[in-house]
Amino acid sequence: MIQASKAALAAGRSSEADELLARVAQLAPAHPAVLNELGLRMMQRGEAVKARELFQRATLADPNHPALWSNLASSLHALHLPEEEMEAIERALALDPRHLGALFQKGTLIEDRGDARNAARIYRNALVMVPPDVTPPATLSAALEHAREAVRRDDAALAEAIEKRVAAVREQRGRGPYRRADKCIDLLTGKRRRYAPQPTFLYFPDLPTPEYFDGVEFPWLGAIEAATDEIRGELTTVLNSDQAGLQPYVAYPEGVPLDQWRELNKSRRWSAYFLWNEGVAQPPHLARCPRTAEMLLGAPRCDVAEHGPNAFFSILEARTRIPPHTGVTNARLTVHLPLIVPPDCGFRVGSETREWIPGKAWVFDDTFEHEAWNGSDTPRAILIFDIWNPYLSEDERELVRAAIETVGTYYHGTAGRVA
């Protein structure tokens, strides 16, 4: 009957809603659910005194229900009784420390006292419990946005306070660079989001997990960068003479859940010109790009039967975005060599966004969430290939190779693209 009354009220049939609620109140006048619903109706009518009395009776009837204490706190807030309100909020949180409404109430009450910093700490605790992909109830949307804004303000104030302190340290010890420490502080103050490797197939534990491998020596990479003009020349020849060799990079068969790939599936908006594709050499393409092939032979390519190596020219058409996604294993890394880069192109791995610079390669772990975009009016082209993770020993590589190849033969197919 209470649910029917709520439905009638939501549909605008207030007299029917009141009649149903009055009937259920006659049947069970001391039931906590009835008292609670009557109290909510009084709050809607602005009669906070009557609401408080009803909520107090409800908490006496059922002192172990956190929502009843939270509703009592709402009536006490309306009556400007902060001490009693806090007591009711604490009773709710003692029963359920993750009660979202009570946490928002506590943050608001502390904020009303002028303590914005500790209010932000409470709001942070509440926001942790709201998954980013879940739409909160309409009754909490305003409180949720207020909490987010309070946390943003506090993050900015904390960042300013920390910067004043660390500026003196930098002055004393030199200007750096302090890349790792700067990222640490950005994470602390909310300027960055923390990402973790999320391979879709095979995870190799206990490896260092940078997003970009800037501090690692790749002695073969300099030679590839030095050959950028020659590699770009071969790509230009391909684009002028072998358009048929380009194929959609994303090409799932019918019946496969596409998720974020729906727009790019089987589309030439993101195309690839493969030199090696899942471990299989492409002789006609290699013949057109002999210098590129020669330079790639010097890299420790991830050689796993039916999976790698992979090497290809990646062509991203104008006004095209590759959605956020993750790769299949951290046992290998991905190398990008930018060749043709118009303005307004970018690339994000985890929390760090970069712009491609022609001839300047980078190495990254694609099991971190990453995305790319071309906001210009012309295509963007880079060379992409995979290599073994340098932190794997030769023995570990052999064991990983054996495991992946066994999965493929076990299921009479491949275990997932390693590119």
C-alpha cells in the first residue's frame, strides 16, 4: 500500500496517494515504514516539526535501520538543530558506514560550520562509493554535484599549499626534472587519475608498470628514429600506389559484442598496412618497404606463433577518434614512430596525454587504458610495432611464448590479437 501511494503521488494523483497512506496508517499506525513515509510527506509539505516527531517514533520502533536516522537528520537540519542532526547522522553511519545519504549530510553539516577542508574529506569518502558508470538516484544528484565541486575546490587549494612547500625544496635542490615526484603530487591532489594495467588476456605480475617507458634504454630505437625520412618515404609510396593493401584495423566478425568498437569496426577510418600480422610476414608489403623492414629486424620483436610479431603503418583518417581501450598482455610493449602528424592530433596513455612529434618514437604499455584522436582535416600516419617487455628474461619470454601458443592450439585458434 505504501508503494501504491508513492506511485500515485509520482503520477500526480495526490488525493489518491493521501487516501492510501491514511488507510495504511490506520492498519499499522506504529509500523516504522508507515511512520517513515508519513514523515517524508510532512517534509515535502514543509512541516519539519511533525516530520521530526514521526521519524523519532520510527527510530524507536526500528533503531537498526540507517535510513530512518538519516531521515530524522533531515528534519533536524530543517529545524536548525545541528548538534541533534549530527547525532542522528552518526547513528546512521554507525549502522552503515557507507550510507551515501548520511555521508552527504555529514559533509554538508561540517561545511555549514565553516570547515570546508574536513567537509571535502567526507565528500571524498562518499564519492568513492559512486561508480563512474552508474547514474545516481535523482534525489541525490544535486548533493553529488555539490560534493564533486567541493572536492575540486579542496584539491585546488591543497595543490596550491603543496606547491608553495615543494617550490622551496626545488629551489634548494635544483629545478629537477622531478617527473615521478610531480606525478605523485598530481595524483595526490586530483590533477591526475590513477590507472593500472588491465590486459584483456595475459597479465605477467611483478613487472615495473610505467605508462610510458621513457627511462628505459632501447639501444636499437635511435637507429629507427634516424631512418624516419626513409620510412616515411616508403609509406608515401604505399599510400600513392597500394591503397588496396590497406585494411580496417578493427575487423570483428558478425555476432561479436563490439562495445566501443562499433563505429570503427570494418571501417577504413582506422586502417593498417601490415608488414607482419600476428606473426605472419606480408611479403608484397615488405617488398615495398625494404628499409622499414630492415630497421625493424633490429628490434626485440615479440615473436609468438599466430600472435606476433606485429608491425604496420597505422592510418587514422581526419576527424576520427580511437576510443579508450586496453591491450591483451603486458608481456610485450608497443612502439609508435610518428611519420605524418597534422595539427590537433593526440594520444593518451593512462593519465598522461602527449602529442606526436615526427621522428620521435615512444614506447608504452598498452594494457593501460589509452586512446588516440585526429581532429584535423588530413590523415595521421605512424609506424606501430610490438616488442618484448624488457623486464622479462629470456627464460620468462620462452615460458610466456609456450603458454600463449598452447592456449591457441588448445582452442584450435588464436587467443587474441597481440597488437
